[in-house]
Amino acid sequence: MSVKTSASAAIIEAVNISKSFGPVPVLFSVSMDVREGEVHALIGENGAGKSTLMKILSGFHDPTSGQIRLDGRQTALPPNGAAEKLGIVLIHQELNLAEQMTVEENVFLGREKRSNGFLDRAAMRHNVQKYLDEIGLDIAPTDRISDLTIAQKQMVEIVKAVSRNARILIMDEPTAVLTEEETEVFFRQVQKLKESGVGIVFVSHKLNEVKAIADRVTILRDGQWIDTRPSQDLTPDTMAQMMVGRELSDLYPPMNEADVDAELVLEVKNLRAPGIDTVSFGLRKGEILGFSGLIGSGRTAVFEAICGLTPIESGEIKLFGRDTGPMTVAQARDVGLAYLTKDRKEKGLLLDKKMRPNLTLFALPKFVRKFSIDRKAEDDALARAIRRFDVRARDADIVVGKLSGGNQQKLLLAKIMECDPKIVIIDEPTRGIDVGTKQQIYHFIAALAAEGVSVVVISSEMPEIIGICHRVVVMREGHITGILTGDHINENEIMRYAAGLKREELL
């Protein structure tokens, strides 16, 4: 994509912006501008200050010092989303849609069209259909949001922005849960917005996507501006090094040889459950076993059934050599099996609670003393977890929803490990987190395996499956199509099994 020249007009500018929350500074004299018809990527590790800067640019936070300029004039942006009236729209990572309402009702929510005192549904429907046609989204204005895919919901958010005559569109991790095909469709819509003169702030940890779509890239590190460059002058590797301030050649830890004669800690035979059919595999002590496949292949469904989150229809499960019937989540925990969900915000953490109850909730029985909870033991456990997992927070009493995504993920991992599991299932371990935190999590997984803990990694990111797993199970449409080892663990081979072009006869 072409890079905008300096002749392009800056719609909005952040000039020497600093921000503190109480006595804690999080941004230090950061400057950035967004021009007409460009995609300006904002990248940095979790905790670098990206979210704070986005909220200042959209009026949700006031800067402690510095200026916001709109069309060259110093401006105090109105708070709480009112900056949308000025054409500045923030699309949050957690989509802000009313699930039980229709597309047209969401697009016009709070600013409904009326005629003679009544809702003018025909006018709203006509307008929404026009926007849907413009971006090529094949859904109806009357479709309910809850019936749409994640990608379609993301597009509805763009329709909402377009309907508000957005001049600046700020998007926080918009492709985090999209497939490659959905991302391509999404990028085509972004290109159309660019061509219409909209300035776009694109926040992402997917550096290949940043390289593909951005005209310019601004890098933050520890709340400070590091550089702003045309994307054509940067590679994903250079971006990663600038983000973390160090070489990342050791992103994946050295792969220790798996012991093929080690104890079988988990045996699954002919498992049938919602979304899966006759699945069989084994997991050995100290092994890192990857589960790969396209979205909807059944990877997550296998372990939701094993861990008691969904009902088992038939099949056998052995843990540590002993048959187990269907288990509850608590029973699975008590025998040493723990599952770390891919949905940390909805299912993994209590975002409105502090770190301590989040950490100890899953392992609560070990903190109960007679008829009360041992708060000192909880505090000690939190202090250990913060050190062990490098959870970076302003203070131990922070509400978890205010932590960065990477620190939330590290806290979720600490929560699961608090019950001392012998088998850990980690679903999408690095979704939506920065490259530096990815490195930490990969090395932690390798350390667990070296200690004899067995780890299952379910992931959509093929490089991490290839980079950290001893064996890889590939699934398609609820079935295992292949189990790969050694040199067969490569992108071409995995994709052939995932796409159904190749299939092993599995015992």
C-alpha cells in the first residue's frame, strides 16, 4: 500500500501528551498525528500505553499535560464518547453491540430517526442497507446481532462508525478473533474507508498485518514514544525489536526432546461430544502436545468435554492410568487437570474484581481455614504470582479490567497454576498479546514441560504450534485427520491435514 506523504492533512494531533493515574505516570510526552486517508498503526507491548493514548485521542481520558489538536486547532475533546459528534469513533476490542437487537437498531441506537413522533424504521432500514451494500456485507438490517459471526459483528461496528460520518476511526485489535479469510475481507473495507479520506488508527499485535495495511507506524515502549516511520521502512522483526528494546531471536525456547517412553497421563479413545466424533489420542508426562486446525474444527470442543464443560456422549478417558467417567470442572481440577480458556474476558477472569480473588478463586479450597478464607495466604500467593509470572500492575489492588491484555493473560495462567495441575490445557495462549509477553509465555510453557507437567496447546497461530510443540494433532470437522511429529510439523503439512487434503488412518 502506498505511504501518505507529508502533504496529507493531519486531522488530529496528540502533542507532547502525558498522562498519570494518581501518582502513577503511564504516558510521557507522546506525540502522534493521524492524516486524511491513511492507516496509522500504533504498536507496543501490553502496558506500553497504547490503550491510554487511544482513549485520550477519542475523549475518554483527559491528558494530564499536552495538547490535542483537531484540524490544527487546540481542542478539548468532549468526554464519554461524545467526540463521535466530531467524527472521532473508537471501536473497542470488546465489541459494543446489543446482542438481542437488530443490525439497524444497533446502528441507530441513541440517535433513532423519527417521523411525526414515531420511529421511522423504513428510513433507518434504507440507510443501513445502503451502508451494508457499500462495504459489501451480506447481511440484512433486520438480522439479530446474536446470530452473526464475529467478523460480521466487527463489520457492523464499522457500519456504525460510517453512519456517524467518522473522520477518525480508532480500532483496537480488530482482527484478534478473525480468520485469515475474514481478515482479508475486513482489510478490503479498511481500504475503502481510506479511499474516502477517513484516517484510521490501527492497533494490533499482529505485525505481519501491520506491515500489510499500515502507511505509517508509531511505536510506544513503557509509555514513551520510540519512533514513527513509514511502514515500508520497517519489517515485522524490526517492529518487534523496537517494541521490546531487545533481540527476539529466542522467541521460542530450545526444544527438549520428548520422552517417548514417558508415562501416559491422558488417554482418550473414541470420544464423542458436541462438535466432535470418535476422537482418540494420548498425552505423555512432560510433553507439549499441540492441537491445530481451522476455526470450527473441534479443537476446543475436545477439551471442553474432557474438562467437564460440555457433556460427553460416549468414549473412554483415562487419567494417570485410571478410567474416569464424565467429570465436573472441580473434579477435573482435583485430579490434576486444568483448562485455561481462550476467552479470558468473558469466561476466565472477573474483570470488575481485584487480582487477589481472581487468582485464588479456582484453587479456593486450599485457602479455606475452618469457616473463613485465609487472607494472608491469599496475599502471599498473589505476591508469588506477580513475581513468577511478571504481572505488571500499578498496585496489587488494581481492578483486573484495568490491566493490559498481556497482564490479564499472565494472571489467568497464574490462576490455573495455583491449583498445582499435572496436566494444563491452554487454549489460544497468546491471543491479543504482544510479542514480548508471547516470548515469556512460550518460555514458561517449556519450563512447565521440563518440570514434568504435561501441556496441551490449542492454537490458531501456526508458528507457535510449530515453535513449541513436540507433537501436533490436526483436526477437521470434529475428527482428527493426523498426528504429526519431527520434520512433519511444518505449515504445509499441517494445512494439508487441516484442509482435508490428507488424512491418516488412526487407531
